[in-house]
Amino acid sequence: MRKTLLALMLLAGSGVAQANVELKSNHPESYTVVQGDTLWDISGKFLRQPWKWPEIWHANPQVRNPHLIYPGDLLNLVYIDGKPRIMLNRAESRGTIKLSPGIRKTPIAKSIECIPLTAINSFLLNNRIIESQGELNTAPYVIAGEDGRVIGGNPDRVYVRGDIEDELSYEVFRQGKAYVDPLSGAFLGINADYIATSKVVQRSDYELDDDRRGSESVGTIDLARTTQEVRTGDRLFVTEERIKPSEFCPDFSAPNHDLSGVILDVPRGVALVGKLDVVTISLGTMDGLKEGSVLAIYKTGDTVRDPVTNKRVKLPDEYSGRLVVFRPYDRVSYAIVMEAERQMRVMDKVKSP
């Protein structure tokens, strides 16, 4: 499915003020879009702040679908009323229909992506943050595999204990890292690693045989699309409603107030951070973040010993790159590193740009 940039371009069409739009000193006068480009890449060729692309976009009314950009399209930097604008000249070959006896072929032209979707697809579709330990502890969990086995694969059948409903779809997760704020020590959330999708086959209610009152269910589920073996103790959560990756194109914007947090983790990765790595940061919707929020990354300065005074001195933090939030939760967010001027690490700072 073609990726639409309409949400971004409509901002320009509605008369967004062009305050503080800075062109790069070495910006091109024109640029031809190539396969593999993203909106962020192209914006970064013209602007010092790529997320301000909508403020200089000029949606040409004579161009069909001007909110979509394709490989081969020519972008020209012009000035209208003294203000920089980017105008689109559609490639002549895009969308040409070739006819032959009995067959009609239309070349498939795929519009460019806002950000590299291959880097974030699994996080849009699978991983999630569990926002309390209690939510995790009370979720249904796997108690056995078929024929007494303790692990399950794809396809396979396992049994779960807890409150499940026949009409709902469930996914299987395994508890990952628990995140805490490095300064306050406050709990932020738990990274849950996606293991499998499942389908409820049946459930049986029984009376609790311990000190608790009431009843619980033992359910039979069939596994599908597993990423690794399902183990006893893995937890089930109702499948979230998620946007299709092919339709994901957030409105880039910087927070309108000062924020400061840190990189908490590189899910499924190591401590070092580079361009296009997905990271977990210690800020979320409660801090004002949303899909498309842009933050700057700063390498935390080392603390060294002054050779003259023999006292310990902290070196200044250094600007290292930028990231874009693509999946915010209450107190933490998943983000992708879009620019990296140097190698970064877990616990480096993230701030309003």
C-alpha cells in the first residue's frame, strides 16, 4: 500500500507559520528522489531541522496526489514571497500504462516512506510496554504444553490459566527488562517481548481450591506465528489495535516545552546505539510526547580527575544525534535514531531539540 504524506503536507496547506526554518548552508537547489529515500532523509538535505518539512512544502495543485513522493520525482527549492518553498515536479514515467495484446500492465510505483519502516515494523506490530507489575502478574499464563511438554512451537497447542474469553484474540509475551527512572528510582514500565499469536479453542471454568473464592478458567489455545518457543509462565494479553505499518506516517514535531530523559535500553540489542537503532527512552505521553515527537541525543560527558587540583570534574554533554518517537506509552516510549554523529550508549541523555 502506498505511504501517504498527506497528514504532513496538509499542515503547510493550512498556512503554518514559517518561523525559525533554517536551510542548510550546503543545501541543493534541486534533488531527484531515489529508491530507498525517506521523507526524513530528503528533509535533512534541505533543512537543519528535518521535522519542519511541512513548513516549506508547496503542494502543487496541478500535480496528481502531490502529498505522495515517488522515486524519480524532482524537488526544486524556490522562493515565494521571499520564503523558501519546495515544489514537486512529478517524474514523467511514473504511472505510465503500457498496453499489449490481451494484457494491460501498470508499473507499481511505491511512494517513499516517512521513516524506515523495516526498522520499526516489529515494534509497531509486536512488542509492547506493560505499565505495571500488577498488570503483568494478573495476566493469564501458560501452564502446560500438549502431551506434557513444557514448551510449544508453531503450530502447537498449549494450556493457560486465568481469565480468558472465547471471542477475544490473544498474544503471548515474555517479561523482559523492568525500567526505572535513573534519577528518582520511580518505576516506568516493563518491556514485554512478543512470542506468539494465539487462538482460543475452548475454556473450562473451575472453582478455586485454595484460600481464594470464586472461579478461574483453564483455556486451550492454538499457537500461530511464533518467534520462539512458548514456555510455561509466558503471559497472554489481548491483541492491541495497531496502525498498519504501511500507513504509519507521523507528524514530525518538537516538544513545545523543555524535556530531559535518558536512553534506557536497546530492545533486542546491546548497549551501543547507532543510526536506525530502536531505543527505549524514559519519557512518554505523560511528558507530552506523541507519535512523531523529535528529540536530540546528547552523549553523557565523562567524569575525570583534574591533574592540577586532583578534583573530579564532569565533562560537558555532547550533541550526538536525533531520534523520533514512534510508539509512546505513559512513562516510556519506543523511538528510532534518525541521525547519529557519533556512537551513543544506554543512559545517554535525550532532550528537546
